[in-house]
Amino acid sequence: MLDRLEHALRARPERPAVLSATRTGATRVCATRGELAELAQAYAAALHARGLRPGDTVGVAVRPGPRALAVLLALWRLGLRGAVLDPGAGAEVLRARLALARPALVLADAAAQAVAGWARPLARRARLELPELAGLGPVATVGPRLPGCAPALDTGAPRTGVPVYGGTDSADAVIVFTSGTTSRPRAVVHSRAGLAAGMDTVASLFTAGPASGGYGAEPVLGGTFFVLVPSLTRGAPVALPARSPAVLARQLRRLRPRDTYLTPPQLRDALGAGARFGGRVWTGSAPASAALLDRVRAAGADEAWGVYALTELFPAAAVESREKAAFTGAGDLVGAPLPGVRAVADGDGQLLLTGPAARDRYLGEEPDPWVRTGDRGRLDGAGRIVLEGRCKDMVLRRAENIYPGLYEPGLHVPGVELGVLVGIPAGDGDERLVAVVQPQRGVPEPALRAALSDPLRRMGTARPDALLFARIPLSGRSRKPDRAAASALAAGLLAAGRGGPA
């Protein structure tokens, strides 16, 4: 698909490719299809002129958008390995992992260089941090250059003689750094074949609608690489989601996308701002409850899908809201494994996945076809994946092992924004189990406590010791619930006399 994209872009060069929104939600064209193809070709020529050759590693610290996509297309064309520098992963993690990758060049926009330099104190407040980029290797600026930035990448380099990679599909394509959920942060390495397989799987799920309107195909809303490439290849423009929930709500109203991809926190924020949806809505990168998907459908979506995906395998499974809501068993139904994906549970109940789109290996380690998800899981009678919580999230109470993921779906009654079960120390190695529930805006706590009474009773021996209403801390680039912070919050609130018995 990545090989086809450049030809697809040049077939209709005048049409919009990447869109954004003004404060009023009006659509603004960031790049046409032809401009995106030209930019990718210019970057490829510049990198080739610098002497970079297949197998070399290039660090990428460029904000999502046309430039970032053009950089990745240029790397793909030349057979280079891109190492994605995520400011949310932490400077020490990136420094340690990039010491193994040894980038021949780091490409960074002005914003990334500011995060790594003069704006570091401000960036830390937003939990963003990059190591000093110059210490990782030579640096070149992509996009507008500000004072103090590295020299600009030469987009005027000759384009004649720039090769197209013709090597093996088993070669490395990309490294994604992640703090993960294990005690040791890891860097995930995907091969060219694995990346291509992931794109094909997404394309089978997430496609543009029929041709209509002035763009030649109904637009798609979403900012990830796995959304941009399949949509652009099929001829649909892609709109980058506005950061402000209020602007995002206006953007959705004006754009009326046929397909929308937002993370669960983005969905909750958009719904809180009164957003209306249409067509199909997809969400992933963090747990999505049946209640959240139902709220999306109630806000106008024809279908609302939860996608189970990992950095190591994207995507693995998907489930539509009605199927998820109809599931009455214990745990969280995330759907049947997608074509080519195999799922099994090991002797400890941990879910293992494999398939064509699985990562090749972790940086510095040997290849392994099986991805250890860190999730407890099983396959139900219909062959669907049911998650039972994170392996490390187990709460030990009175010698009973309690896995929160088995019971947390029961917390998501109408009026609940987000709910988690966490353990807090109770002495002698024992823990108290606490339900922390975040109400939707305007929903009174007494009404929620009444609505939760029956679901809490049905938890049996896993019934929480206490129920708290509070805003649940989030962490990481996907803004998943931060369980350690939620546990500390619960301990503090209970010590202050807040909360009550469940």
C-alpha cells in the first residue's frame, strides 16, 4: 500500500490530501495530493544526497501532519529505518534506546527542537520531554526553521538518480519507542512486511465512503499513520482532529466525515462538548467501554467500533457497539481476531498474539513471532477475545486474586465517564479494593451511587471495599487510566474521609 500511495497521490494531484480546522470548525487544506507527493520526493532526494543508504536509521521528531507523512514515505522509498521519537515516552528511555539504534540523522521540526532545548521547562509541565537532539546524532530541520534550530534539510537536492528500495521485505521499517506496561521500557521494531500487513488489515476495516462532494471521496477524520495511508491511497482526504474539544465538535459538524478515528479520551471530550457524529466511528489506543460506544451511537453514529491494538500488533481485533453491549460474560469483549491474527492464552492466562502484522522483535533482542500482550485473556465459545485485565494489575485481597478487568465493565452504567478498580495497601501485604468512578458532567453522585448498587452487588467476592467519585488521572500518549496515580488518589481521598462503602 505504501508503494501504491505515491502513484495514487499523483493520479489526482490537485485534490486535497490533508485537512485541518479553523477555530470555527471550517475546513482548511494543509496539503494537496500533489504537494504531498512532491514533498516526499524532495525529502527522499535530500536524504539520498546526504549519503543515507538502505538500512540506515533516521530519528523522526516531527509533529503529525503532511511533513511527518512525507518523511515516512521518503524513508520507505529509500529503505531507511525510521525511529519515532515520542516526547511522551521520556528522555531517558529514548536516549537509552537510541543508543542501540544509532541514528545516522535526526529529522526534527522547530517545535521538537524547542521541547528538547529552550522550551524544556515548559514542556515538562505537559509531560513532554526529548533528550538533547544533537547528542543523538546529526540533526536537520524539517519545515520552517527558527533561530537556534539545526540547518534545514535541503529540499532542493537533485532528484535524478534517487533510487527506489528493491531489497527484502524482512528489512526493518520503523522503530516505535514505548514505555509499555512492563518494568523495562522497550522499543518495538516492525519490518517492511509487517508494516504493510498492518496497513492492509486497517484498509479492510477502515475505508473511505463512496465518491461524493467536492473532494471526490467523503473525508476521513483521524491523525494516525494507519489512518492516513489507507485513506489517501483510496482517494479520500484526511482531516486532522482539532485539539480543542469545542473546535473538534464544530469540525465534525461541518466536515461530516464518513469514517472517524478518535481515541477514547478524545471521544469523551468531544461528547462533553456536544459533538454529533455520523457514519462509522472507530476508537482504540486505550480501553473503550460498551457505554462509551453506545454514547457515540446515541450522538448520531451509524456504527461505533472498538479496536483492540497494540504497538506490537495493529490492529488485532475489533467489535461493534451492539455486539459488545450484548455480551453478558465476565470481562471485556474486544472482538474476534482479525484475519491472519492468532490468539492463545499461556499457562498463566496471559493473552499471546501473532500474525503477519506482528512486530519483528524488540530492539536489541531476538525475533519472536508471539507478542506477549500483558493482558489476561481468553477466547469465548465464538472464538472472540475477552480481556480480563492487565496481568500486573491484579489486586490481592484476603488471599484472593482479583483481576480488575473482569469487573470494570460493570462500572460503566449510564452517567459514568470512566471507571476503574484499584488496590491500595491495607497492611501485611493485603490490599483494599476501591472503585474510582468519574461522573459525566452534570450527573449527580447520589444518582450514580444508586445506579451502581446492583452492578457492585453482582461482583460477588470481588465487590469493592469503597466507592469514590473523582476525576481519574490519565497517562501516556494514548491517555489511558494511570492506575498507580488513581491508587494514590484513592488512598489520599479515603484518608481524608472521602468516599463511602460500595
